[in-house]
Amino acid sequence: MKFSAFILSIQLLLNTAYADQVFHSSGSNNQLIELYTSQGCSSCPPAQRWISSYKQDKSLWVNVFPVVFHVDYWNYLGWSDPFSQAAFSIRQRSYHSVNSISSVYTPGFVVNGKEWRRWYLNNSKPEIFNTIGSLHARLKDGTLTVGYQQRRPAVLNVAILINSHTTDVTHGENSGRSLKEDFTVMDFYTQSSANGEWSVKIKPDSLISTENKAIVIWVSDKDTLQPLQVTGGKLY
């Protein structure tokens, strides 16, 4: 057991000590697409399939950045979504409290801070919202340093995502279904800044086995949650 623990610690070091990636916003028309969903919600799988289609889209990680937050308010139906977090439900309710969404529901899309309901229409894509400023981030040795050109009070948001995972659901509304999902938020960090500079320590286990993982980094207005700029990409 001690030897296994030693090997694991070495793997942690190898996966974090040499990681050095740079992410930079590419323009003024970047889209942050948030999906609020649950494995316990029978109407959510179609929305997941819609957002998963971006895996084959050339705009992914160029100017489109999808993140999928699993809420916990469906867990009472008999299936506890393993990716759900109370913080994600609170985030969705916060959008409602600032009148950015009409109500709290799943599946619920928020695009650049505004409710979007047209995902189910054939070939539907969200409208373009302008983003401002330049966002630069560097992930090195497990620490993410971020700078935002518009030096103003803002909130940094960092989502570590996992792609291409499958969950066999045994209870609740989706009982008996095998759900294939992408862009699922595993870890989420928020940090305020008065001058547009941040430093965030990423948990080591988030950076292990990065083959199917990605990171999305965005800054938002501290009062309205409105995204100001976004960047991100695959983790290596």
C-alpha cells in the first residue's frame, strides 16, 4: 500500500510539475455557453446531445466555450447525479436573481450571461454577443495566472471540464439509460480582483489523466455575472 501511494504521488508530480499551457482570448465575439442540467431530468439528454455536437465544430476553443453545470435540485427523485454540486444550483439561481433568466429550470441555457431557449430548433445557434478586452492565462506547475486587459474590478471563473464520459443511471427519471456527456464541470473556482489579475491553485487531481479534460476561463462583472471575456481549451 505504501508503494502504491508513492507511485501515485510520483504521478501527481509528473502531471503537474511540467504542465505549461497558455490560453488567450482571440477576439470580440467569443461565446460562453452554459447548460444547467441533471442526470435525474428526463428532458435533459437532448440538450446534452445538442451541446455535445460542438465537439465536431471548428469554432470549439476558438470562439465557442461550452460548460455544463449539473445542478443538485433533481437528486431527490432517486438518482444522485455524481457531477451535481449545490454551488452550481446557486449559480443558476443567481442568474435569476439579477433577471438574466426568467426562471430556474433544466435544461436551461445561458449564453454570455443571457437566457437562450432556441437550442431545440434545427441548426439553431446562439446569437453573437460582443466580448471586450483581452484575457491571457498561463497554467504552470498547477497554478493558473490570469490577466485581463481591462483593469477593472471583476470576478474570475475557472471551470475544469471532463469530456466523453458515460454514466449508467439506475434510478430516477432516466433509470435504465446510459448517458453520454461532454463539457461537464468537475471543478469550479471563482475569485474576485480589483485590478484584473489573479492567481489560482488548481487541485492536483484535476490535472491527472488530462486526455479528456479541458479548461474554460472567463471574467465577469461582479454585480451582474455578465461575462466580459472568455478563453480556454484542451488540457495536456
